[in-house]
Amino acid sequence: MWSSRALLLALCALSVSLSLTVARDAPVKRYVVDLDTAPEEHFLPICQDPDIQAMIPMLKKDVKDMITSLVPEEALPLLDVLTSDLDQYLPHPFAGEMRGIANCTGINLGEIVTLNLAYDLTAFCTSIVAQDSKGTIWHGRNLDYGFGDFLRNITVMADFQTKGQTLYTTTTYLGYVGALTGQRPNGFTVSVDERDQGAWWMNALEALLNRQASLMSFLVRETLAEADSYDVAIERLAYTPLIAPVYFIVGGANVAEGAVITRDRTSALDIWTMNPAQGRWYVLETNYDHWEEPPAHDDRRTPGMKAMNTTGQDAINASSMFQVLSVPKVLNRHTTYTAIMSAAQPQVYNTWVRWPEAQAAGQKP
């Protein structure tokens, strides 16, 4: 899939001057996505935000320049193939949503599609699922990218609703229709951490040729929409064919429901579950197989585990999970946001943009 630089420049082109642009940790802007409307209308509340509308002339130019400069010439025909019959290649409702974003912004549909192929790539993340001493499951995650200022400005939360009720919530980036972090109330929570990726154009070709394989971010959103329990979510995320390897970190609404799914393209290589009865009251995943030692140059696992063990099961909650995700290395200059979730307490779900000044001060949300 895309290189980190490609994604970051793409998202830079979509950046806007929202109220988020402050040098402190701050809750991100939140929108409602009405699933009872046509897919083309799903993301209009975000697209029609006055701050975004004011930026559209610049967005058009920047996205076009980015696509022209970063997409290999030999890969350009893939865009023509995709956009000529988008519904044939992308599942409902993603094709319609991309058309809606393109229509609202005036950005070329092929360029919007290219941006939405963007997360089977390199990103560095930390995800933790833990059970407190009362049996409540907590799920926290940091999403890290280089050049994070661009992403911090375009991070949003979206409540996907039907009949006025929230079916699921995600934390995402403006213009991106997939899901990397999300919660189904009273069902499960999920986050995605990167695992060995191939070249973006090879994965895009795989997606075109193998229609049985899913884009990871599409699978996450489909699972949030359709799976009504932790067990069903685990089954779908573990065994649905993918176009690239990944880690799925899943938390449930009931005791002992927490797992890290290590995926290759075809199936789960390993499902590492929480087992509080045997003392494993949390599972922590960065970007390396849990049975292997992380590399010394990127060992976020050790400080994360140390912080969890120091906090202890009796003291773990939304606030202390945020603090664990704020220790040095776990929180770093590339961290764009921190999300805290609990499926059994869905009102807790929130996301904070993280800024270097706040990181230095160890500021609480």
C-alpha cells in the first residue's frame, strides 16, 4: 500500500484549520453520520463544515498535485479501472460515500479513491485492552504517524446513527471512510495496529484482482456495523481474507473479553487472549508479534507494560489508561491522537488530539 510519506502528504492536502489546532491535548470535533440517508450523503456534515468549505479551492490543487507526484505512472491505470465501475470493486456503502465526498469537495473521484486505499501502510500504534478489578473492560490506543501536525488538524469522531440511535462510533480522518478505531456500544471495541506491509500499489492490485479479500479498514467498519457481540467480531476479524497483514485489538463488554489478533492475508496466525484468572489482566500490542522481542530502536512495549504493572488492576480506569498512554515512548512526537473506550460504558468513548507541548507537560485531558 502507500508509504507513510504518501499518506501523510495526502492527509496534509485535506488538512483544515479547525478549532483543534491548539498546542494542548484537546477533544476532537464530533459529527453525526446518518446511515438512513443515501451513502452519498453520509459524510456531508463533515464535508459541509464551514472551515472545510473555505479550504476547498486549496484542497483541490493540493490533492491533484499530491496524486500526480506520488502515484507511480504505472499504477495510474488502476485508478481508471476503479472509478469506471466503482460499485463493482468496492462494497456498499463505500463507493457511494466516496462519490459523495468527491461531489461535495469537487476533488476528482479517482483521487478520493486513492486516498481511501491509504491505510494498508506503515503506521506505528500502541493498543491496550485491560480488565479492572470490578470486571470492566477498558480499551486505549495511540495512533502514531510521522509529520503528525497534518493529521492532528483533521482528526474527527463520527457517530454512525440509524433511527436516531448510535450504532457505532469511530475516530477517523476527514475524507477517510474506513475505520481504524471504533466502538459498538455494549458490544465491543476495536483498534488496528500495522503489521508488515507491502508496496501500496501491489496491495491495491491484490484488492482489485482478489475480490474475496477486504481492505482492513473496510472490514473494521463492516464489523462494527454488523457484528452484535465480541465473539462475532473476533470471528469476522480473525478469518475474513485481507489484502495485507495487520493486528486487530478487540475488547468486549464482559469479563475476560480482550484479544490481540495477529493476521496474515488469509487468516489469524494467533489469537492472544486476556486471562485475568491466570494473572493476564491486560494485553498490549504495538507493531510486533507478541511472541517476539520488539526492536531496541522502537520498544514501546516495555514502558507500556511497566506503566500498566505500576498502575495495577485495581486502579485501571479511563483516566489511568490515558496516563499509561502518555508515558514517554508510548506517547511520542508522532502520536496524533489517544482514544479511550469501554464497550460496557459507551459514553466514556472519547478521543484527544495530542500535541508536543502537552506531551512535554504530561497534561491530562
